[in-house]
Amino acid sequence: MTLFVCVKERMDSLDIYTVVSEMQELVEGWVGKIYQRNDEVIIRLRKEGSKNLFIKNGRWMFLTTRRKTGDKHPPTFAMTLRKYLNNKRISSISQNGIDRVVVITFSNSYSLIVEMFSDGNIILVDDEERIVLPMKFQSWSHREIRPGRGYLFPPERANPFYLDFPSFFGILKESDKDIIRTLVMDVNIPGKWSEEICEETHISKNMPSNEVGEKEVRELYDSMETILNSFREKRFEPIMVTDIPGEEDVDVIPFPIRGLDSYKTKRFESFNAALDEFFFRNFPDKREGLSVGKREKLLRQIKQQKEAIKKFASEAERRKEEGDAIYANYNLCEDILETVKKGTDTKITGEFVKRYSYPNVVLEIPYGGRKLEISLDVRKSAAQNANAKYGTDKKAKEKIEGAKKAMDKTIQKLEGLKIEVTGSEEKRPTKRFWFESYRWFISSGGNLVLGGKNASSNEKIVKKYLKAGDRYVHADIHGAPSCVVKAADAEGNELKISEKTLDEACQFALSYSKAWNQFASGSVYWVNPEQVSKTPESGEYLPKGAFVVRGKRNYVKCGVEMAIGKIGISGYEKIMGGPHPAVKKWADRWVVIEHGERDKNEAARYLAKKFDVIIEEIQRILPPGGITIKEERL
């Protein structure tokens, strides 16, 4: 069983529980100097010697032995922390419920709140629970992180530490998800620990939660309680886990779990010490000679490729099993197919047929000591159905080979990643990709999205690049660009198009239209490729760049705003403009902009300096009009 598909990139809620438990030794300690470098904060502490609290915004928090310093000119946030917290004593350190939020309270009743979910934040709050200053400004429908506003914790999720059996039973029975997703999303147990619970009980993690019997639910609950008791009683035995084939550190966990035989492990005296070594081994500082941004992007790509291989392997195993099950029940399947074709109701049909919708009949037949659900095509014989299953199995195996080759190439890029440093500047390789001739962005799901810049490019991207499986997107405003959502990434690898990607593409289409200067929001629609035509109705004329859209349009309401950030594509750094969820996912540094009075060229000069690129790179992706910077992390 493969437990770890990628390098751990952030702490989960039980990691935070463990760290906070160990950090109780800091209570009554005094704050020394405070440093900041980009999204990292280092707080020097004095208690029975010197300790350093390291916080990587949104991802990591632990005590470190490394004496890191900050930027030469401290940012406003670091200066504010020094003003209010220097020489103050730590009164308490706590976790908000079991959420990824840590609260450090000081002797002047001020608090530092470390949010480690989503994009993260570090927020200084005064003695009246009002925000003094956050590392970055944020807004949601239910709360706003800005100076002077009252601080509100995010909506608290279920706390498994206080969940009794009746409540646990109710959550599973009311869930419409499988067991593993119910444990992760509804019970709030992090992924690997949910996997551990299922492994311990030998209950399939893919079984629908609402179909699990009370006996099995009790087994799941008892297994969960066994794990949580190890946390409650602080029976920590921290280890770092290394994948032996690639000698790659993949995780650090509070105590051992099942399935570690194929991994190398290293024990530590404390979880903080384990996190300290893991982080600085796997995420070295740029100033130490490696590009963290590029490395993280490649690691994310490897993670996606490993997950794809795992998915294809599961699919291949399932199809082969279905084919074998048909042959193991050959006469039964033949009889049912004949019965269904005749339309008669017999004892055989009632016992094994779960549902029927021509041309597919879904059976539940015995195989391997259990019942297996399979779908048969009534137009084919049992043998033909089995061979079709084997054929699908073969295609899945071909996909596995393709994914493995792609992953090998990514690993080679990771191993060959070298940075030439001259002073403090990196020498960046340059390459122009074909899609840079148009407006473009990479969605948060990894899909390439194209947009026209004028009538000619509108015409070209639809005629040349809109293929089966893609989507066409257009804003309901005259002069808006035609956009194509590719069912593939920037390197041509196939990808499904998610609803979130379509929402992002719609916002992209609207933001590059005249709506930028006229409206705060607008309507955008998407359709399938076959609905888009260059053939007008009789007697009508279509100008260049215009198309006829026939059939139902799927409308999306969007806000008019976008983000700009520097991302990595195939080892090259590129400036990308697009919806903020996509930009924030792929970029380490970014700005969110909306319509404003700031001159476009002046803003381009400012951003070019911040991103260290020529001004033309910024100008070509800015929307058509004045802007204002709504949010930034530079």
C-alpha cells in the first residue's frame, strides 16, 4: 500500500495539535527580537535559554534551532509585531478547537493568531479582540481581516476529540459520501489518519457511509478513539518518513502508523525537532542556492502524476476483476442477459439484477467471497462483456505507462534544478510558449485557458484550438473575448474540466471585456464545442471574430477582478494574469486588482519592479483600463 504520494507541504490539524502540546514549555517565556522575510516570521524567545519560533504563513509552525534573520529593511508587519510584543511574556498557546488556527496570547493581553488553512494569515489582535494588523488583508462573506475590525474565528468544524458514538453514527448515516471522505470532511480527521482507521478495521474506505452497519460504525469509532487517545495522552514518537526508491523525504508524523515497512524512518525526541529537520531539508531557502518556487511546482506536478497513476491502477484492477467475475459466473450472466432481453421476470432476475436501464443492466454477483456490482451491456454476450472489461483494463494500463513516463521527466527536471546566482539575482532561462500569443492562464485545476486579444485571435483560437471535450466561454457584453477551456494542461496532458475551472474561465472572460470599466459584475456563459458555429442564419452576416452559439447556454454570474503572479511552467518562470484562485494556487507572489483610478502604465511600472520583469510583460496582461491594487503578497 502506498501511503505517501508526495512530499508533505503543510501541517494538518493533528500536526498542529501535537506542536501546540509540545509548545506549552514556552508559556512564561519572553519575546526577544522578531524578524520577517517574505511570508516567514521568526520570533526569538527566552526561557531557560534561547529558542526560535518559526512560522511559514499558512503552512508551517515549529521551534527551530536555526538562527534565521529577516530582510535588511523590516516590513511594516514585522515592525508592528516588535512594537507591541517585544519583551512581553507568553501567557498561553492554544489551538482553536481542532482547526488549523493557533492563538498565542501575551502578558499585555494582545494575541498573535496564526491561521494555517487556505492561503493562511498571521494576525495581531489587541486586548479588545480587534485587529491591529494582519500579514495580509482578506475578505469573506462572513468575516473581514482588516485593521480595526473585530476578529472572528472561521466557522468551527466538528471536533473528533469530543465526538460521542451516537453523534459519530449520525454523521456517517446522514452522509452522501464514502467513508474516507466522510471521515476527512465531516468528522475532521486528516487524510492519512482516516486511511489508518479504515486499514485498522479492514472496512473499505470507498463504501458509502450510509450503507455501513452499526457494528462496522462501532469498529470505525473505536479505531478513531484509539488514535485520538494517543494524542490525548501525548504518547508521541515522532518520525520522519523517507521513500526508499527515491530517497525522498515524504512526511513527518507524531507517531508510527501502518504500512511503513517499505519506507525508511528516522526518530526524533520531539515533533518540533522532526518538523525542523524535515522543512529545512526539503524547502531550502532561495538564498542558499535553490529556487523554492520551482521546486514546489515540480513537487506538486509529481504529486498529481502519482495520484493519476494510483487512479489508473485502481481502474485497471477493477476492470480486470469485473472481467474475471463475469467468467466465474458465466452461465448466470448469460441467463440474466437472455432474461432481460426477453423482458420476462424470473427468480434469477429478481435475485441478482439491481437495476436496468437499456442498454445497461447492473448486477450484483458473488466473486471472491463477496458481492461485486458490475454493469453489462444487454446487446452483447457474457464473453463480449468480459472482453470489453479487459479492453478497458488494457487502456488503463497504457495510461499508467504514459503517466509514469511523464513523472520520470518531471523527476529529471527536479533532479536537474540548478540556480546560477550572481549577487542576489537569479539568472532565469527564457522560452516563449505558443499560447503566449493569446491571453491565457492555468486554472486551479491545471487546465490551459485561452482568450482572444482581438477579432483575429478570437477567430483563430476557436477555429484552431476548440476541440471535442473543450468548452467555449463568452461574456454577455459586446466586444468580449472568445475563450477556450482546454481539456488539457499547458503541456498537452489530458485533464477533466471541473466546475471550478469553468467559473474561473468565466471570470477571466469578463475581466478582459469592456465590463472592466463599466460594471462590478456580469453574466458569462459556457457551451460545448458543437454548439459554436461560424455559419450564420439565412440572410445574416457574421463579422470576423464572431460566432453563432446554438442551444442551451450555461450562465455564470461573476465579479470583475483578476490577479497577477509569477508562476513556473516546464521549468520557466512566467507572469500570468487570471482569476485570483488560480493565480494564488500557482504563484508564490501575487497581486489582486480591480477597476480603479490608477493609471495602467504607472501600475505596470510598479508591478514590473516588484516582479523583477520588463514592463512589457506586465502591460500585455493588464485589463483594458485603470486599476487599483486590492490585495498583494509581494
